[in-house]
Amino acid sequence: MRVAWPREQPVLSDDVVLLRGVTEADADAIFRACQDPEIQHFTQVPVPYHRSAADAFVVLCAERWKDGLTANFAVCDRATSDFLGVVGIIGADHEAGSAGVGYWTAPWGRGRHATSRAVRLATSWALGVGGLRTLTAEAESADPASIRVLTMAGYLRLDLPDEVMELKGSKRQFTVWHATT
């Protein structure tokens, strides 16, 4: 059974982070963050990352929300509203009740557990109001920070062999994690 996402993207928060839709006002921060070598290495952002890619990402976020395919949230510091990163519920298959999860954190947002809080909030929303039953994330074995985010957000590692995938011209090992209702 397909559950329609709300017309307007919700605002989610706890006592530390606030998640809201990605807007044009975020494009500068997205561009700056995606210059970071770790984001460029561990994510699928294009390299080099041009300002036009940030502008296109903002537009894509709005389109994908309307299509009910992806919910990308700007992760912000609740007290200051500073942009810290992005968490997304990606490629929703509403019939199967499943989607992927992706995230990245700007260098200035690291070290405060904001991303694990954001992933937890987005996951709770997706498995509740979002109508999904299973979320899956892949974390590169060489990226302990990403694995820590998933662990702290309540994801469990699936008892599967590591997946080997090509990313940006090199073969890399990924562990598979999930959260379910």
C-alpha cells in the first residue's frame, strides 16, 4: 500500500538538531562543504564540485520530494540555525516499503553527533509518517565515522559479506546496515 508523503516537507528536531527542506539559501554552504576532501572521497558528489552542482542539488531536492522519491533534509544546529550537512531518505519504493539512507556532514559540523541525531530523526519519520518499513544504508568499511553514525542512530549491520562496489574509479568495500519498523 502506497502512503503519500505530506505535500510540505516536515521540520524535524530534537534538542540539538533541526531538519528542514533544503533551500536555495543552503547552496553556498553546500558548495563550501562539498569542497571537503572527505565528502568528495566518501560520497557520490561530483569531483570537482562546482557551484552549479550545489544549485542543481537544491532544485533536485524539491523535485524529488514532490515525486515522493527522496526526502533530503538540511541538517541544522537547532540553537543557531547553522547548516551542518544533509541527510536523505533516498529512492523510496513505496510499494515495497523500502528506501536507502545517505548523509554527509560539513567539516564545521563534525564532532558533535549531529549527523547520528539527524539520521535517527529522519529514520523515525520515514518509518512512521513516511510509511516505509525498511531503510538500508551502505557504509564504506574504511570510513569509521560513517559506521559510528549508523550505530548511534540505531541501525543494525546485516549479517552479509561486505559488498564491493566501484566508486569514483576504485573498488571499495561496504557494509550493509538497516533499520526496520
